[in-house]
Amino acid sequence: MNMQKNRRQLALALSLLLLAAPLVFASFYVYEKHQAAADNLQKLEPRYARLKGLIAQESDIATLLEQTQKAGEKYVYPAAQDATQAGNAAQQRIREILTAAGLQISSSQALPSKPEKSFERIPLSVRAEGDLLALESALAVLSAQLPLILIQELDVQVIGGLQQSLPPGVSPRLAVQFSFSVLKGQK
């Protein structure tokens, strides 16, 4: 009887162990999933805080973006304007500035525009002649123009070469090749 009682107790213990094993494994599984989720939340918390901060400053960011766009409109030709018209307008303005500074224009040309990031770059080529003072005056005025006129390249040569002897106080004539560009917004 004792043997039978031990077998019953052993069977009961095994049965209880078999019933408890899935509960123990399920508990470990849930614990591990909870730990993984807690780790993920800890990793996401700084991102969430940044996004929350950006949302809180949304109106400030929108205002700043609008101010930036308005400021940028001063420096580039409007996107609504045709690239050819913008190039011709810039070419005319450059010719007026160089002529007013005392340079004689021998040729000028607006070249086809090239896309560049969120702008169109419109290259302009101008050849002129004059003295050093006229060149300096022209460069000073060009630097203050809006929309911006960018000087890509400037090639200055003395007409007649350096061997030419000039009377004292007379500045040599210069041949200047300008490569300008202006920017136009893209639609």
C-alpha cells in the first residue's frame, strides 16, 4: 500500500509539474517580451522627446521658414519668371553697371540655364575694356546688387602687354573677360 501511495504521490507530482511547466515557460516568455519592449521604449524615448519638441515649436519653425524664403527671394530671380527673361534682365543690368563705371563692352551673352539643386543657374559672359579704376568701380557696384550677380571667373589682361611704356600717371588699358551667373528659383 505504501508503494501504491508513493506511486500516486509521484504521479500527482509529475502531473502538477507537467501542468506548471507551461505556466513557468509562459512566464519567462512574457518577462522576456516585457524586457525587450522596455528596451525599445528606452531607445525611442529621446526621438519621441525631439518630435514632441518640434511639434511644440511648429509655429516658430513655420515663421522662420517663411522669413528665410522671403529673404531668399531678394537674392534670386523668381521661379515664375522665364529663365531667358531673367538672363536678359541680368545681362542688361550688368551692361549698365559696367558702362556707368567707365568700361566699354565689346560683347555680352546670356547662356542656357543649368539646373542646380533648387535653383537654375544662368551663366552670362561679358567682355569689356577699360582702366583699372573703372574695373574696381564696376566690381564694387556689382557686389551690392540684388538679385545677386555671382562672378564665376574674371580674366584680366593688359592691352599691348607689359612691355608697353606709358607716360607716368597714365594707367594701362585692360581687357576683361567676365563669367557671371545669376540664380533663378525652380518651380
